[in-house]
Amino acid sequence: MESKFIQVVRLKESGTVQIKEGSAIIDKQAINHPISVVNWKSFPYSPEVSFRIAHTESHIILKFNVREKAVRAVETRINGEVYKDSCVEFFVSIDGKHYYNFEFSCIGTPHIAYGEGRHNRQYLPEEVIRQIRIESSLGDKPFETKTGDFAWELTAVIPVSTFIHHPGIRLSQLKATANFYKCGDELPEPHFVTWNPVGTEQPDYHRPEFFGKLEFE
């Protein structure tokens, strides 16, 4: 299957980008990409999900927009089981083999690790993760499952210092591979939708061979 491709726009702004500023800027300057591939027939539900991605050389700015029939935000621990809640995810690889998984619940609880494959992943230290600025329109307080019609957005400003296994990394002209996901394992309708198709029999996001391509301006 052919991999998708994104040219990650470099924003005109420089220096530290505040979260609200980044959210507004990326809406104007970055292209909206759908997360809409249903790879597994056992999980047919597909919420409306899209994302925008851009960079400022020192930061990656990532914004997700979601509309779904239920939301859940129980996990509050950094590096906890956010995938069981309403969750958006960004997996990115610099070398095509090892990768960082950035996972955010709908209230911004983060889970971030690095490694090769699903097993033996190394959690990033909490003090590193706290450098990421995260804001959700649903706030940051936990809640049990709610059903209805919910639209929410989440913005994350990720400094390059988060990539602790790649000290000195430069985003300009960087070529990487990545995938973007939406899941919710313990929602009334569990779902596993992706940006780039994943060719496995069962849901599995930890498959860098199915990542699409990113090229940073």
C-alpha cells in the first residue's frame, strides 16, 4: 500500500509559542488532514477526526479536532493508560525503526515513550514530558463516560528537547515517518482509526512499517 505524505509547514513565528497562540496560528497556516482509515472490520465506528501539524524549528505544533458519540477521561497519571479514554496519538520515527509515541487523552493526560516495537518501550521522564504544553477544550479534570454528541479539540506544543534520544535534532529539512491515530478502548464503541493505513489483522498502532512520510520545511 502507498504511504501518505505531509509537508510539515514551518511557521513564520520564532521563539516560544504559547498554547493559545499556537492553536490559532496552526488553524491559519497548516493543512487539515483526516484520520479516517478503518483498518479492522470488527471495529467499524469512525468518529470525525482530523489534525494539523506545523513547526517553528524549536517546536512541533499539533492540533487535533474530534467529534464523537462518547467521551471518557478517567486516567490522570502521566504515562498511564490513556488509550482506554478518548485518545489521540502521534507516533513518529527518525530512523524508520525506533519511534516516539505521543498519546494524549481528551483532557490532555500524556503518555510518551520511545523504543523499537510495542515491547520494551522506555517511558520519557515526567520532567521531560511536562515541557510539552497541552490544552484541551474539555479542560483537564477527569470524568467518567458520557454519551451524546461531543466535539473537542486538543493542541500540543512539543519542544525538540522532548526527543531525548536524538540530542541536537533539527526540525528544518528533517525527513521522518509517522502515523496519527484516534482510539478509545473502553468507550461504548471501541474504535481504532488511523491516518495512514495499517495492514495487520488486529488493531496494532506499534507498527512503524506502516507509517506515512513527513518532510519538515
